[in-house]
Amino acid sequence: MKIYISGKLVAQRDAKVSVFDHGLLYGDGVFEGIRAYNGRVFMLDRHIDRLFESAKAIALEIPMTKEGLTRAVVRTCKANSIKNGYIRLVVTRGVGTLGLNPYLCKKGEIIIIADKIQLYPKKLYEDGMAIVTVGTVRNHPEALNPRIKSLNYLNNILAKIEAINSGVLEAVMLNVHGNVAEATGDNIFVVKDSLIRTPPPDAGILKGITRDVVIELARDHGYEVREETLSRYDLYNADEVFLTGTAAEVIGVIDIDRRPIGEGKPGRVTRYLAGEFHKLAVTSGEPIQ
Ligand code: PXG
């Protein structure tokens, strides 16, 4: 595998970062998880825009233009003959001292990994997944805004540990008000009487690119979609619940905290949106050439 690091494509064994990189020492940096489908990078422009916005929020200067970064992602995919895969684009604060001061770090480090994707088993998409709400509260936006896709994912990891310890694969996190925020690596939607609802960005969530695409697809098809405060009650009493994310795409939820959701299998709206999402994914994006 060839890794892009410090402006060059190098063999995996030569792709190394310093122990003084603040990405490692403090989780100081930002990233994107991106998919390639059918020889194209899906929604690359949106991922690059979000990366720059995350960086701006933490006062991190990305040492490359958006156009340059776009080319570097495509180049890394090409060098690894990726047609369908997963791209991890990371920008760390770079090498600094043993102290928090980010201004003592010389230059941001850009790393791009283009690899195969580890998918959830197909059966989970057909049968739907069970999830739980957990005690770990989603980061307060005035402490660390979840809109920043930062290298510090401990908040999500703590929630993921709770989910796995309860025997399920994914957790729903609530915000400090007890309202639904999002899953550890996915956004959440509920469907009730054909109305689709999802928490607004100010609930304290990552504004997912899959989330935005699914909202657009649903509205194009004539569904009403509202960004609205949701409680656990709304989850338990939904006809359908589904999660969206780059890794999971659109996946139906059939059980939350041992309450069966809807008919106990992925519903009509979920299956329709999953299908439309997949059609769009395999026919659009930045060509890898
Ligand atoms: N919320 C959180 C907290 C996320 O981390 C999403 C929502 C969905 O956003 P997108 O833009 O992907 O629709 C994410 C995305 C990984 C991995 O390797 C994680 C994500 C995406 C891709 C890979 O764990 N998180």
C-alpha cells in the first residue's frame, strides 16, 4: 500500500509520524472518512469543504489548497488501484513541543490512506440492527463542537464501548438536554406517518454528508423532512429508524433499548432511501484518473 505523507507517496512501512506530532500527543487535528465507489470519489468536494471548516474552527492552517488536496486524494487512490474503497484524510497539527501550545508546531501534516472498506455484514442491512442509548453524553458544543471532525474521538469511543458491552454494535448519544444527538459514527433519522425527522446541527452533531445527501434525496422524492429536536420517546415510537454515514451508508434500526421499532424489520422508507443513495453513489463523484 502507498500512503501519502509530507507531500509524497511512500510505501506503508515508510509512512511514519513523529512522536512529537500533536495529532498523537493531544488529538490535535482534523480528518475525513471518504468512500470511493465504482472508480469515483463520492462527494469529495463536500468532504474537502468540511475538512477546511473543521480546521478553521481549531485555527489549524492546512498547508495546501482545496484543489491541491483534491488532486492528492485522487492520486493516492490511483496509486493504490482503488475502485471501491475507503479514504482517510488526516491533517494533524504537526510536530511541536511537549506542551499544548499549537503555535509552536511548525506545520500541519497531511496524511492520506486509501484502503479497502470493511463493511457491516450484508445480513445486517437486510435484517436491520439493534442499538442502545448510552450514558455518555455527546460533547457540549461550547466545549468541543461535534461539528468539528477532530482527531479526538474519545467521546464517541466511550459511547461505543457502552454499546458493545451491552451486546449491540452502535450507540445513540444524547446531548446535555437529554435530546437525541447522533450515533458514534452515524447520524440518526426517524420516520413516523411518512414524515422524516432528524436532529438539527445545534443538537450537537456532526453535520454528516450522507445525512445531507439523504435529506436531499428524500425531499426530491416528495417526502417532508424536518430537522427537529427528538427525544428517546420519538425513537421508541417511530415507524422506522435508520442511521446514515460514510461507512454504514443507510442502515435500518429495528430495536432500540429493547423496544422493537415498527414492524421489526427495515421499513419501506429506509429501503427506498438506501436504494436511491446507492444509485447516486455508484454514478457520481470525482473520477480516479
Ligand atoms: N456522526 C459522527 C460522529 C461521525 O463520525 C457521521 C456522523 C456521519 O457523517 P458522514 O459525513 O460520514 O455522513 C460520522 C462519520 C470510521 C469512520 O472510520 C467514521 C465516520 C465516517 C467514515 C468512517 O470510523 N464518521
